Amino acid sequence: MEFEPGDIRILKALGDGRLTNQELAERVGMSTSPCWRRVKKLEEAGVIRGYQAVVDRRAVGLGVLAFVRVQIDTHSHDEAERFEREVGELEAVIACYSIAGEADFLLQVVAADLDSYAEFAMTVIRRLPGIKEMHTMFVLKDIKASTILPVQASAASLSR
């Protein structure tokens, strides 16, 4: 998809997902109808996948954030799909990535406290299909945790 300067301004402004179309149009220097059409085009193309509130995990009682590196026994397509499917159903796993390197997957997990995490790790994660090894890293301090992407740089490279 070719990105025009207006598309990039819209994507940057939508970091605040609560904007009305009128507010968005004013913020990006467009009239409302063309702005609305561009947003719809970006949604239909899958560039904008949805809108959500950013919830402070601590404020809702999730004091522990952990990254779990997982290595699986076999690398068959079926085994990996089964692992992915089961991980996808776990509410405490807020992100899962297939990675290169010593591990096969990286899970981002939230829990109320260390005891809750330990229980989840031992009774749920360790029992996922094909687990060979797992290593947990706990977040001590959030230094930068953003869901806003640097679209200025990435959109320019994608439209080449």
C-alpha cells in the first residue's frame, strides 16, 4: 500500500483512539469527509486493526510482568501449531512471538503476584505441548512500554 503524507499524519494522531473524526481531521489538517475516507481505507487494508484503551496493569491488580522464553521438543509444523493454538487461549499470556535463537517462542505473561505467576508457570505453561525448556525473566521496572508505533519512519520505507 502506498502511504501519503495524510495517511502518516492520521496514523500518528490515532495514538489517541478516542478522537472523533472531526477532532482527527482538525489535528491532521484535513476536512472531515476525506479524513474519514482515509481512515476507512487504512482499516480495510488492515493497517489499522482496531482501537483499544491502554490499561495500567498494576491498577487492575497485575503486579507481575514476565517474559518467558520457551524451547519446544520438536519443530514439526503440527506441534508448533498446537502450541500456538493453546497459548492463544491463555488469558494471562498477553503476547506470544515465534523467535529465532536459542528459544522458539517468547511469551509475555501477566500475573497478580509472584505466587500467582509460579502457579501459572508450573501448572499451565510447563504443561503446554512439546515444552522442552522455559526460562523466565521478570520485569523490575517499566522504562518504556508503548503500543504506539513510529509510523513516520516505517511508512516511508513501506511505500518505496
